[in-house]
Amino acid sequence: MGPAAGDPTKGQPVQGRYEDQTSGPVGSSSTAPGASAGPESLLSLPAGSPASLSQVTEVAGRLARAMNSVIEGKPDVVHTAITVLLAEGHLLLEDVPGVGKTMLAKTLAKSIDCSVRRVQFTPDLLPSDITGVSVFNQDVRDFEFRPGAIFANVVVGDEINRASPKTQSALLESMEEGQVTVDGQTYDLPRPFIVMATQNPIEMEGTYPLPEAQRDRFMARISLGYPSSRAEVAMLDTHGQVSPLETLTPVTDAATVSAMVRAVRSVFTSDAIKQYVVDLSSATRSSSALRLGASPRATLHMLRAARAHAALEGRDHVLPDDVQAIVVSVLAHRVIPTGETQLARRSTAEVLQDLMRRVPVPAAGR
């Protein structure tokens, strides 16, 4: 066989439909839109070393500042993206064209010194372009595996709904299990691993809507929305001549992010909080406003995202506020409203907000 599963950087794509954008030392960060500061040094922990809660918040703060220096006026969106990264999830960016969906994904990728690959999803993209393929090597008279675009720490999928359902399904195993199976052989994907995919919900011609099984594998869905007038003016200043993305340098590396992920797993969650998470999921399943409620996978994603949110707030335990902060972004893309709800022009976010008001919140000390 060819390169080992743990060494996905070796081998080349079969049909170069993606760009290898492995980060190097280049970039800057800022503390406010339009106000640049000197580049921060790369903060790295030895491979396998544990990360303390203070280190998690420090590195996450550096990531946020680096990303906010490129993405103007969207600190909440940046916070959600970092939360998903630390919660071992995948992120779906859904919004109209030109608001910075791909820019956000590329900014997070470039802020980390790790392997990065960008895939432009098109109708003629093949599953083997994503997962890889076994090719016969004339020199050794045997087949060798050539890894596809999915073998990277950060995979940026642009316009995922333009690929055929067959190609979209190539992501299912990798997103859920962190591995790829080709010709009966299973290959592990590098850690950390996150897929950030974008799609345009407005223009549906020539697209293939993501099936529910695919959408359910994304931990969160976020929409950037249009920037405020002030942020758009600041964008003209910072992006008018040279994109800040071109000068962005990594502020941490893959080993440090893996240590942060392990630290987030250890954030304490009481039984009362776990029951609250389950109650919220159950409420979506029994709601008359929804035709499809949250899956058990969604319940697990809520718990993981709440832990990451608590860690980013500097706490070693989860509060109901952490759960409430992530409910809409984690559940809104999974639940399906009834026809009556759609006729009433109620969004799934509004339905979820209403359910949160109805579900009892755990009392302090429980």
C-alpha cells in the first residue's frame, strides 16, 4: 500500500480539484475592526501535552483577534466558529453571496498552522476526488492509495450543494467517524479535523439540497448576514487595497488545538444540565410547530458545544446559559417546520426560542 493513514500529506490528488493551502508563518491580528496590531507569536504546546483552561482561553482569544482582523463586525460568528472547532464539530455557513462565508472559513484555517485543503464543489466532482483512490503503480506492480482532499486538518468546502448527492455522501463517513474507507481499507483522518462548508440558499438552480443525514452531521449552521454600516466602511479601508487574509499569520498549531479539544472534553457537566439538554431535544420532537425534531446526535452536539462555550468563557463547568447560547445554531438546521409554521412565516429559530422559554431551567445547586 501507499502512504499510511496517519500521514495524509503524502500523495497527490487524482484530479487536482482542490488547493493545498498548508499554512506557513504569515499574518497579523487586530483588536478592533480597522485597527491593526503587530503580529502575535505562534503559541504552541508539545504534542500530547495537556492544556489548562487558561491556555484554552488565551489561544482562543488569539484566534478570535486574528479572525476579527479579517472578518469585520462579526465577533459572534467568529466565536461560534471557534466553539465548533473546540467541540470537534463541523460548520455549515449558509447565506447569500458575497457576505464572507468562504473568507470566514479560510481565515480560521489560516489562523492555525496545520494542513488545509479547499474543495470547490461542482456537478462533475467525483467521490474519489474527496476520499482518494487506489492507483496501480507500475514500478512496484501493486496498488497504492493516493489520499483525496479530505485528508487535512481543515477542509474548506465551497458551495457544497453544487455537487451531486453521490459526491456529497462521500463526506458522511469522514464527518461522523473521522475516517475514510476505500477498497475495503480504512484510513484515519488527521486530528484535529473540521469540515467548513458553504452554501447559497437563494440560488437553487443547478444545486442539490443537502439531505437531512448530511445536515445532521454539521454541528452548527451560521449565517453571517450583512455587515453594519460602520463595519462595511471599515471593510473598505482594510480590504480596499490588499486583503488582510494575505498577511495573516498562524497564532497556534494543530497539536495545540488538539490539546484544547481534550481540555474542553473535561469541562464538568452536571446531571441537571444533561437533563436540560435532553429536555430541549425532547421538546422539539413533541412540538406541534415542527415536523421533524432533533436527533440524539443533535443532543450530543449540544452538550459538546455547551462545554466548548463554557471553556471559552473561562469556566470549568457548564451553565444553562451555555446551553441556551448554542441551541439555535446547533438545532435550527436540523429541525423541519410544519406547513402551518411556514405559512405563519415563523422561522425555526423563532420556534426554538419559544421552546427555550417553555422548558424549565435547572435551578442553581441542582
